[in-house]
Amino acid sequence: MSHSRVEGFVRPIVLVLLAFLVSSLIMVATHYSPILVFSSLISGAFGNLPNFGSTLVDFIPLAVIGAGLALCFQAGLFNIGAEGQFWMGAFAASIVAVRFAAMPIVLHIALTLLAGTLVGAVYALLPGLLKAYRGAHEVITTMMMSYAAIEFGHYLVESGPLSMPGAIPQGYPFVASASLQPVIATTQLSAAIFIGLGAIVAAAWLLYRTRLGLGIQILGKNPKAARVSGLSVPVLTVLGLVISGAFAGLAGGLQMVGVTHQLFDGFSDQFGFTAIVVALLARNNPWAVIPSGLLFAALDSGAQAMQMSAGIPVELSFVIQGLIVFFVAADRLLDVARRKNWLARLRGPRVPAPGVKEVG
Amino acid sequence: MPQLKVEHITKRFGSLVANDDITLDVPGGKVLAILGENGAGKSTLMKVIAGLLTPDAGQVLVDGQPIARGRPDVAIRAGIGMIHQHFMLIPRLSVWENIILGHEPRTRLGAVNHAAAVRTIRELSRRYGLEVDPEAPVSSLTVGERQRVEILKAFYRGAQVLILDEPTALLTPQETQELFLSIKHFAQDGFPVVFISHKLDEVLEVSDRVVVIRQGRVTGDMPTAEATPAQLAELMVGRAVVLRVERDEAVKGDVALELEDLEVAATRHRPQVGPISLSVRRGEILGIAGVDGNGQLELAEALVGLIPTHRGRIRLGGREIQRVPVRRRTALGLGYVPADRQVDGLVLDFPLWKNFILRDYAHPPYRRGAGIDRAAARSAARQAVDAFDIRPGSIDVLARQLSGGNQQKLVLAREILRGPEVLVVAQPTRGLDVGAVEFVHRRLLDLRREGAAILLISLELDEVLALSDAIAVLFRGRLSEPIPAAAATRDGIGLMMAGQGFPTGEAAGA
């Protein structure tokens, strides 16, 4: 109801403020002025157009992956292998970008992104099938497959078919028809931002406006009721993982055509992992992924500027990020504790919640 | 003679006052019944007495001695023997091991003294008429026998006061009678006995004095001999209640639901059920009685399409549906009220209106484009809230925030307003208070009058007897021949619930 909806907005903000507060204490203890740190972070992330552009460049993969993960988490499925799906999407995209001759840019970009999306989806299909029909836990399978994808990527650019001869492990540069050019000078921000925002809208629409999304929510909130309402739990399980894989794959493709225009080792800044926290902080709401993704993107891109302009080590920004992760996790734990009545049990025997029938 | 006194107990949970200044006096040799609806505060009071909860005020005295509050160990040492509704036994251990657990008699060498334990248990068994084999594994015992083990355990630990929390919930009528005999036995031996129940007839039968609790407060306290059922019900609910809804003659039509040798295969989690054959006509209620765990859940879920059937046929209005998926069955006119509304029936974190369309949103009139027609769904939910008087009357309230009775009304509204040809209803009044029970029963009889066929699966024999036109008994996965309501008696059905008239031995399928 309205009460819990307000709480849904307020709690993430409180968590972030708590993280800011505790990190300020750490700054004070290490002789950095919190005011200086935060002001240089803010100006580094938003202070001028190029800085804001760089923030948005980081925002795209975080938010696109995060939106897909939000949907997946809503189904009660914990896909933590988005990093691998992101890498696989990037490989597929670079094959299409490099191996196909020049063609109209819209078509080439579309094909490239489609390849990334499909391969990301397929890479999540296997854990989905294993979970749905064999009961293999998706946390294990997606994580392991994520490492496999990353190692596969190293092989591809170091000695595999995608690697360009030379000392530096990297793929061939994309042809012009597969590259989106920057829209803000001196940044890497391209039209990919619009595609990314479109993807977030699509995730929100899928979750909140379609029967599939309703089914996903029912599955996540009560799998038994999902069966009674006639939903196929295995099919929804597969779909939940596949959809999040598709978003991660799309993000991989966007990173290729919009930012790097070339496959190389360090193209991912752990976006697939950070996106998990982006989705959790957004309480699995694709719309809320926008501010949540922007926050993490700003902490990343602002940190670089902060080190350059104010001489403050980037690690302080990681401290803030780490503390946000910590508080989000602690908050979730509190939720679970409340649901399972742990606190009440600590105080004494079980307390019947009002409105819940009392046995006896 | 031992005596239990409870003085001015008050217990709050946040703003909820679960017990408000409750005082009881149970002299030795008397049976005191505590009567109240679910949520009235009976269990809270018992937990306070047993030391499982610490009261905010008041004290408990045994033989005039106050006992430390919130200390279950002290309560046990003071002689309070609590028999919980749900048994706390270890099935893999034998009866004697369960009884002595934590209070093992030792031989001089420190080993567990098996002979002494069994001797003591046999003696207790004999003295209180609680017959049970000390060497038998608990897993092999019937529910009634397990309860005897619980009671023996209490006596073994030196109970002077016996408290039984809803002890008949899982028993057959015959087992209930045996329990009542034992209860009277303890009282004659001079023990105070507290009997907690929400069933009027049981309270009237077994107790010497009855205390009625409503919303945490004592609303009535009188010798049982002076109490009438109507008066007790009114004290319990707070208004006059019709205890038995009038049922008019059935106007039976064509066969609407037919099962032909339906079988559900056993898995690791469920026993084999069937073969079951039955038929229900339009305008008829077929009641399925039986003790919990004899295949009720499997029968209902196979009918609705939640678990696969192994063999046999299900016909809905002449059409075979055993391979038809859940949604299609619903669309064909098969309604389902599951036994556990919170687990199977509702998404507790969804608002009321979404729960109302939970089983129908994929079909018109709620289906629209790729999504749903919210306006249509909300207006239908609003009508349902009005028609079924679901409180607090908002369609945006979360299902979690509704009381049990209103949750059940919501599920019923969803399944009845769809206009089902056949309604499968499992345990429709579980955990509901007397007033809500009356409402649910009326609605089911209305639906029957409108010509629906209803299969009523219930553990409450009284409910089955009150509503059904014919009654069949489910025992170890097999169904008896249906008995017309006019020919059915409590005792007759009760004996069938315990297995009489069913093939014995392995053939019955354990």
C-alpha cells in the first residue's frame, strides 16, 4: 500500500546516505576532507558536459544490465553471471561488426546489437534450463559460466580467431558502419545512451505492463500460487534468466559499438557485477535502475576526475561503493530477518503478526 | 491437591493486546475449558502459562506458589504439562526414547536404563488408560497414539497440571472420545486440566467450567452445566450467530464432474492415491471426509491439474480433462478453493484486485493486448468486495493485510463469481471464526442452489455433515462409496475415517 510504497522510495535513499556518512568518518580518519571528496566527486561526475558524458558512458552498461537483472530478481531468480553474458554479447557483436562488410549503418548496428542480445540470451538459456528442469541452482551455474565466458574472452583476443596480430591482445577495430560516433566531443558518449534508455523502458514495460511480467512477479512472490493460477514455473524460470541474459548481451553489444569499437581484454569494468547492486539498490524496479545506475556510474567516473583534480585516491570512491553494497546487503538481510521472524525469536518465542492467523 | 491459578495476565505485542487482565482458577479434579476464536488469545495465554512467553503483567501460581515468568524449564519443574497442538516427537525414535528424552534414567554405570524407563512408562500407561507400546517406533503410530505419547511424556516429567491446546484438531471422532475419557480420568485423579478449543460441542462435553475469551479479554466464565451453545457462541463472536446453516433439498441435475479410476502415482513426497471413482451432479454437494494426510491434497490437486494423473479419467461436463492444463480447466468451469489460502490461493504481497484476477487474467475480459485491462480488473474486484463484504473494503490493500476470514472471502469471491460449473473446495473454513464460517457455508449453499456441482474436501466432519448431500470417506488414498446425507451418522463416518470398511493390509496401499 501507500505506506510500503513510500518506504520503497525512502529506504534506498537512507541506505545511500548512511553509506555516505560512514565513508565520511573513514575520510576524516584518513585525513581527507569529506566535503572536498564529495564536491570533487560531484564535479568530476557532473561538473561539466564532458564529465557528465563520461558518467553516462558508464551508466549505459550498468543500467541496461541492471534493468534486466531487476526483472530476473523479480522472478526470484538470482542471476549473478551477467558479467559473462555481457562478455558473450560483446564477442558476438564484434564478430558481426568485424566479419561483415560495410553496409548501411543502421542495419549494421542493428545486426550487431541483435547478435549481442541473442548470444547473451542463449548464454543464460543453459542455466535457465538446468534450473527449470534439473533444479541446478542458478547462482552456481551462472557464476561458473561467467568465469568461463571471461576466460574464453581472454583466449579470443590473445590467440583466438578474434585476435589481431601484434603484441597487444586485442581484436580488429570495427568498420565505420558498426561504430556509433561520440555525440559529445572529448567523451565516448554516443547514441548508445538512447538505445540504453529505450532498453530500460522496455524492461519496465515488460515487467509492469505485460502478462509475462505479471507472471514473473507472481512466480517471484509465490511460486505455488503461480502454479495454481496456471503458470508454467519451468517456462517462466527459463524466460526470467534468458531475458536478463538478453539485456546483458545487449549491453555488451552497446559497449562495443558505442564505446570501444574494438574488442580487448579490459573492456568491462566489472559492469555485470556492479549491476547486481544497481538492481538491488533499485529494489528490482527497472525505473529506479536509472537513479541507482547513475549513482554508481558517477562514483566510478567521478573518482577518476577526483584523483586527477584534487589528488584524492580513487580508492575512496570504492570505499563509498563498498559501503553502499554493504548497507544494501544488510537491509536485505533485515528484510529476510523480519519475514522469518528472527528478531522476534531473538527476543523470545514467536510472535504472531497482526492479521496472520494464530494457530490455536 | 494441585491447583493452577492465573492472576491478571496481560500480554501485549506492540499495539495488540493479546491477553488483557486474564484471571483463571483451576482447582484439582476439575476440567476448565478455554473457548475462543482463532486469534482470541488462547494460545498466547497458554504460552504464558508454559513459560514460553513473558507476560507484561500478572503471574501464574501452582499450588499457591508463583512460578518464575518466561522460564519453560521452571514451569515444567513446577508441574505444568503442556500438550501442544502440533506434536513434538521424533518419528525415528521409539516411544520410550521420545518420552525419556532429556530426563533419562541412568543405571549405576551411567548408561540409559531402558528397563526402568519402560517399567515407568507401562505403569503410567496403565494408570491413565493411555495404551501404547513403549517399544514401537513413533513413526508407526496413529495420530491418536502419538498424542498419548505426548501426554505420557508430560506425566513422565512430573506434570501436576495438564494443558491441552486444541487436542482434537487431528483426531477422528472415536479418538476424540478416547481422549475425553482420559481427560476425565486425570481429573478424577485430582489433577487440574485445562482444555483449549474453539469447538463448542467438545467444550460442552468435556469440561466442568468454561471461560470464553474474545479479543484477549474474558467475556464469559460459568459452570458448563449452565451454558448453552448459542450463548457461548455469542460470547465468543460478540454477536448472535447461526450455528447451523439451513440446507434445503437438493435439486440435482446432470453429472457435472466424474472421476473414473483416477490414480495419482506415488513420489518421494506423496503417497499413491486412488483408484478413485466418483460423480457429482449439478446442484449437489459431495462431501469428502477423512483424517488429514489420506490423499485429500493429492485428490484436489490432480482434479485442478496441479499434479499429473497416472491413470484414469476426469470428466467435466462430459469432456475429458485429465490432460488439460490448469488455465484451460479453469476456463472450462472448474473452480478451486485450495486448502491453504496463504500458500496456494493468494499472492500475499499483491493488492486485493490483482489477487482477484490471479487465475483469470490471461482470459477475457481481463486480457488486453500484451497486458491486462486494469480498469476492467479493478471494477470487477470492487464489485467482488461489495458482493462478499470483504473488509476493509479497499481493492488496493495488500492481501497480507486482510484477516484470515477476509482472505478466504477473497478466494471464494474469485472462484464463485466466475460462475463455475464445478467447484473443488478444500478446507474452506480452516482457521475461520464462527461468524466467517457461517458466511462461507451460506455462499457454498447459494452456489449449489444456482446449479453448480461442489466437491467439498474437509477435515471438519461437522462441516461435511452440515453441507453435503452425500458423503464419501477418503482413507489411505482410497474413497468409500458415497453415503446419502440422510443415512450418514457421525459415528458411522468416524469409523470409516479410521479405516473400517476399507480393504486391509498392504492392498489398501500404505
